[in-house]
Amino acid sequence: MSELERFGMQSIPGKAERGDAPKRRPIPRWVPIRTLKARHRRRILDHLVQLDEHDRYLRFGSPAPLEQLSRYTASIDFKRDEVFGVFDRRLRLVAVAHLAALPGGAGPAGKRTPAMEFGVSVLPSGRGRGLGQRLFEHAIMHARNHGARALVIHALTENRPMLRIALRAGAQLQTEGADAEAWLSLPPDTLGSHLEGSLLAVSADLVFGIKRNALRIQQWIASLRGSL
């Protein structure tokens, strides 16, 4: 049995029979992914609190009560790491990805190389839209631009959606009991990858501003109706 088959994939996407695959909403070509800063800690914690116990278990390897989520959010080093988010129309974080630098590097077979670790969570309201996939691709670009030569994912073997994303990208997978580690080699950064990162950041901030203004207008109209 291949690694793909172990995680619910009969073949690499695109090679399976059309009639065999369940119908899903197409993954959007572009999603406004915004870089989060220290001022967004409260929003990140609010996002994590909305995950149910099973989702927290898949994300953190334990049910992660509120106290643990608070400690995790407070410990994020925004100067060293990268944190990304996708906002809905009401400016709620429906998806959050944490790209953490690994100071000692990482690699299979005892090899050490500059690496970053990827973790992601998506609220039920945002699933089925390919947000995890898009955040993973976004993280690859940023990891390259930060000099990383590998992207590492630590996950439970039952977290099939996350492991499928890694396997599709060509990651090497190692499992030990209930734990899995996916290791993806990255090409070096280029001028194009840096320009792409800058353009995507500006575009995401622009979309966020439009959503914020639209929400303010909706709230203003609602307040006027309430006062009549």
C-alpha cells in the first residue's frame, strides 16, 4: 500500500477517474491571505476557541483547553515566525496558519537544514474551499523567502487532510505510532518569489480594507434602521 493509499488517496489528483471522486467546490485560484501581527493575538485566540475538541486535538495533539490556547497564542514570536490568516466578510478569522522557524533545522535521516514548521486550522464554516491548501502554498513561498530549505509538518496520522496536502506537494513522510512527520524540500528563493510575496501582501491588505469598509457601512445602516 502506498503512502497516498494510506491516507485515502488512490492516486495523485488529476489521474483518478472522474466518476470515482466526490464532487467538491473548486479551489479558488486566489485567496486574500493576510499577514498577522502581534496586535492580532486576540483574533487568533478567538479563532482557536471556536475549534471543537476534535479539531484542537488534530491541530495540537491534545484537546487543548482555553488555558493552553492562551499560552500558545501569547508565545508566538512574530519577529521570528510568520502567521497568516483568511478573514470572512465579517472580519472573522476562518483560517490561520503558523510558519515557525526551527532554529536547529530539520531533516530526514539525521540531516540538518534550515527549516520552518507549518501548522494550520480552519473553522467548519471555511472548509471545503481549499483554504488549507492555499495557506500551505503561501507558507512555501514565505519559507523560501526566509531562507528555509525545508518545510516540516508534525501531525497525527489521523489528520488525513493535512497529510494529503503534504503528500501532494511531494513531501517525504515518516510515521511512528500515532505521529507523522512530513518533510518537504524547498527550492531557493528568487526575485520572482519575493515580488510575488509583496504583491500578495498588498492585495490582501487592500481586500481587507474593502471588507472593513463594507462592514462599517452595513453596521451604520443597521443602526439607522434600529433608530427609526
